[in-house]
Amino acid sequence: MDLLEHIRHKRTRKRKKQIFEREVFTQISAMVRWYGLNESFLKKLDNVEDFPSLEKMDFIRVRTKKPVDFPLFSLSPQDEYDLTRAILRKVNNSYVSFAHSPEEILLSGILYRMNAELRPEQLRRYDFETLLMVEHAKKVLKDSANQAARIGKTIDTGCETENIEDEKLPCGTLTEHIKMLHNFITKIESTAS
């Protein structure tokens, strides 16, 4: 093999196909255009609640993401460009790149604060509201287990047994609640693997 062939062969081996990934700016810019976002959306980013209302929580409903075909590149007028940049400045976390809707942009910061170590598979598959419910369910499950321990009877959650004693709360209700939360968490975490 002569020198020229050696150089060509070496360059060919170095060139690997790299997967093209859209930039976060392109995704947010597309959402600004599709959903007609304006300056009022920035105000919503400032007033995001710590968690959606507990009355609205439905642990049975699991929302998966709808596939969205974002454009490869962003071509936007100056006002949309400025709004996109402002949104990205306010929402500075790694989960925003997995957002597919304005609601997910709003929830990305809360979700990131609750658990900064979610797997990309979970973020790609489930709506952020569902993932927030999982994180909240974990907290409620822990609190319920602590409450059950204070009461003193035995509760079987499917993987561990807690000791609990009669108090004013009906044991069956607490047991059912704990099992429901445990099943919900298991369902989401097992299907995202």
C-alpha cells in the first residue's frame, strides 16, 4: 500500500457517521410558532407552581408522549427568535430538550428539581406530568409508609412489609392507597427500562 492509499484508508476509518440531533433552540422555536406562544408565556414561567394541584392527580392515567416531527433547522422572525432565547434563559435545565409542548416546558424545571437523574428513555417516552406524578407518588408513598409505621399494623406493599397499629385511620384504606401508589410507580419505571 503506497502512502496516498494509506492516507485515504486512514481518513475513511476516521469518518464515522454521527447521528444528527436537533438543537434545543430549534425545538423551542418550533413550539413558539406552532402554539403561538407570546410574552405572556414568559410570565407563566415566572409563576410556575411547585406541583400541579393534588386534586387533579390521577394515578391511573398514564400519558405517553405523542411523536412530534420538529424541523431540522429553525427559521424564525426576530420576535419569535427573541422569545425563544428568553425562554431558554429562564428554563435552564437538561430536561427541556425532551419537551414536546409548552406544558412540558413549564414542568421541566419542577421535574428537574424533584429528580435530576431521570433516564433519557423515561423523558422520551412519558409526558412530564406523568413523571411528576411518579416523583410525587414516591414522596407520598414514603410519607404513607411513615404514617403506617406510626400506627403499628402490617401493610404489604408488594415488595416490603410495614408494621402498623390501629389509630383513627382505617387500615384497609391506607393499605389500598399504598398499593395503588406502589403499582403506579412500578408500572412507569418498569416500562421505561
